[in-house]
Amino acid sequence: MKKVRNLLLVLLAAVLCLLLLTGSAAPQKRLDARRENEGYEVITGCDGMEAVELAGSENPDLIVLDLMMPGEDGLQILRRLRSAKDTTPILMLTARGEDVDRIVGLEMGADDYIVKPFEVKELLARVHAVLRRTGDDGKPQSKKLTFDKLVINLDSYELIVDGKKIDTPPKEMELLYHLAATPNRVYTRNQLLDEVWGFDYFGDSRTVDVHIKRLREKLEGVSDKWSLKTVWGVGYKFESVE
């Protein structure tokens, strides 16, 4: 896997700014040391406006986004980035008890989350896992699937249905691509959570159901040659007769 050019620590930045105000620079020094050892270039921002500007100007490989950012909160920033078709992997930083926000964030297109407080080594492990799942290994491979009246292009994160481009959140795109890449194979919810969201995702399996429901709303009745099917008692499959 190629090394990260930039790691935009948006959510961590808010925590570090707070720690600096308390007069303790030790946590930042520890993080700086790990940055150097891991070979990452880290860019930090301390509020929502700065975070969005950095995301656009620095072209990071991964964004770490605090849901409790001052100014615009993390979910608002996430919505702005995904609405602008920014597909940069996003790792959310959340507090214990923010289950609803975590689920909303994942459904809006975040790739993973980490709960405060955390160790730097845990953060870096999450970063590695997200980059593995998003295919950042330096080997360009086409990720485009074509069916009757349907084009799933994961390279550009575009979904074309009956000739029309349909706005689709990144995680929905990834789920649909994963199912359609192996037509007629049945996946359990837990398999989809592991393979699309990642082995270190500990969310509710109902997240899969929500994403499938939203995909069906976009795809229902388009073609009689394929469909998203529920296999009762098991899970889901992309059924194709082509």
C-alpha cells in the first residue's frame, strides 16, 4: 500500500487545540512522533470552515472528522463534502453515547469511526484499515460494472440508471458494487458489514437494511434482467439473468 500523502486530522485537531489551551503539549508531541515514524504528512484544522477549505485545497488521502467541531459540526461538514462529490475516505471521531450520530454519519457516507478517548496506535490502525478497504494500494484498476440500463462506476462514484445519473452516497455505491460484482451470490448482513464497512466496524446490522432500502428506491422497476433480492433468513443478493 502506498504511503499517505496527507492525513487531514480535522476531528483530532479540535481535541489538540483544547489540550494546548490547558497548557499540555505532551499529547501533540506523542502524535508528532508517531506521524514521523509512520511516514504520514499531517494537516490539522480547528474549526468547520477551515476543515472544508483544507479538504478542497490539500487533496488529502484520508480525513479524520470530529463530530463535535466548533462552528459547523462534523455531520454538517460530512454532508457538505459528500454533496460536493468528495469521495475522500472519512474516519469519524465520536464520543461514547453518540450512537445515533454514528449511524447517521455512516449512512451519509463516512467510512468508519473511532470513539474518544483513544490511543494514537488505535487511530493509526483505523487509518490503515480504511485505506485498505478503499483500495489505496497504488494499483489503478477499473471498477465499472455494466448491466441492462445500469452502470455502476466506482472509479468516479457515479450511478447511471436508464441513462440518467443518480446522486448516490459513497457507501451505497460501495454496497451496490460489492453485490453486483458477484451476481447471484448471497451475502449475509454480517458478511456485508465485514466486507463493505470493514472488520473493525461494530455498528448495527440494520445499517445494511437501510442502505438496501435506499438503493431499491433508486433501482426499482428499471429492468427485468436484474434486481436487488432479499433472501429471507439469510441476507441479500444482486440477481441477474444476463
